[in-house]
Amino acid sequence: MRQDDSVTHRDAAPPDLASMRKQYRAEGLSETELAATPLEQFARWFKQAATEGGLFEPNAMVVSTADAQGRPSSRTVLLKHFDERGFVFYTNYDSRKGRELTGNPYVSLLFPWHPMARQVIVTGVARRTGRDETAAYFRTRPHGSQLGAWASGQSSVLADRADLDAAYAELAARYPEGEQVPVPPHWGGFRVAPQAVEFWQGRENRLHDRLRYVARPDGGWRVERLSP
Ligand SMILES: Cc1cc2nc3c(=O)[nH]c(=O)nc-3n(C[C@H](O)[C@H](O)[C@H](O)COP(=O)(O)O)c2cc1C
């Protein structure tokens, strides 16, 4: 569609990014109120994010991986489970992230809870979940998402949208609603065992609180405060 250039330019005046800023809340995060483990602290903040946070998808997180040459890449995925063993998400093992994690398991997860002036940043090591755990989760997914996991060669280049729709239609004919869809061998979970977890609370005048749990060799955690 062609548009009149003068109109397009007037309507598309760039926002003044340099003047876009918010003052963050004053209530801070102190060492004394932190939970004993980062997973417990995460559970507290997650509950707040999910109830009073005003967030659309509090379990959406940015996963950053790096290839063998150290070149990073990031994308959003959904956190599907967490406990003391770590943070679990599901994806295609042959996708870019899947291949990068297979070669280099060091990973970063970032929860951007902007409406609460909070972020949580996890760094750790990703390992594939067991097939039983993957299958149990796959069975809870809607039928269409199960088919989608088969239809999409995630991260590969498609010639055409129609190819993807045709692949899906073929699968939908083979596995109608109500018929069990097998778990794709190339699809499954990663569990990220944390090595460090930072809880960031925005505060006034950019004097934010940053408290980071760092794993100790004995299995415990030490907490350090970082300069904002
Ligand atoms: C809100 C949101 C949630 C997403 N959740 C997932 C997910 O749980 N698993 C997944 O593989 N991709 C998910 N995606 C798609 C990824 O961002 C990404 O496009 C895809 O995984 C391919 O990434 P890659 O080519 O870097 O491996 C999500 C995207 C958005 C915006």
C-alpha cells in the first residue's frame, strides 16, 4: 500500500526517547527481608507480579544464549515451572536457542516486570528436562499447540507462510481433535539451574536496590549488594 509521504512523515514523528523517563517507587528491598534462597524470594516476587503487578504475562522472560563464538541472541519464552532445582521452559531443541544451549549451556533469564519497577536476572546452566517430564507437560498443552510443535521447524527459514499452514493442515488431518499427538523428539524442556539471581527494585533518583544471590560451593547462597 502506497501512502502520501508528507502524511506518513508527519504522523510518524519519532517520539522523544531522551525525555521518556519514570520516577520509580520509593519502597526498597533490604537484605533483612530477603528469603533464605533465591527460589523462595522469586516465589514471593512472582506471586506479587501475578496478582498485583499489572503484568500481562508475568511468566514471560527473555532468554539469552550465546553460540560457540560467544555471539549472543535473545528471545522471549514462557516460564512453565520453577522450584529449588531451577527454572523450566519448553522449546524446540533444533531451534537457534536449542542448538546454542546444546553447545554452550550458559544462559541468562530476565523477567522484565516494568510496571512494578522490578527485574529479576538469573544466570545459570541449562540442561534438558527428562523425557517423562517433557511428555507430562506436552500432554497439558492445547491440541493445536501440540500440532504446532510438529508443524514448525522453529528458527529455520520458510519460503512462504502457506508452507507452514499446509504442514499444520496435514497434521490436523492425521491427528484430529481428541486423538493423542505424540511428543515430537525435537521438542522439550530446559531447566536452568541458577548460579546467581539478582533482584532489582527501582527506587527514586536512580538509586535502585540490587541484591544478588550467588551460589556457594557448599550449596548455600551468599547475598551481595550491587551498586545501581
Ligand atoms: C510472549 C512470548 C512467549 C513465547 N514463549 C515461547 C516459549 O515458551 N517457547 C518457545 O520456544 N518460544 C516462545 N516464544 C517465541 C520465541 O520468542 C522465539 O521466537 C522462538 O522460540 C524462536 O527463537 P530462536 O529462533 O531464537 O530459537 C514466545 C514469544 C513471545 C513473544
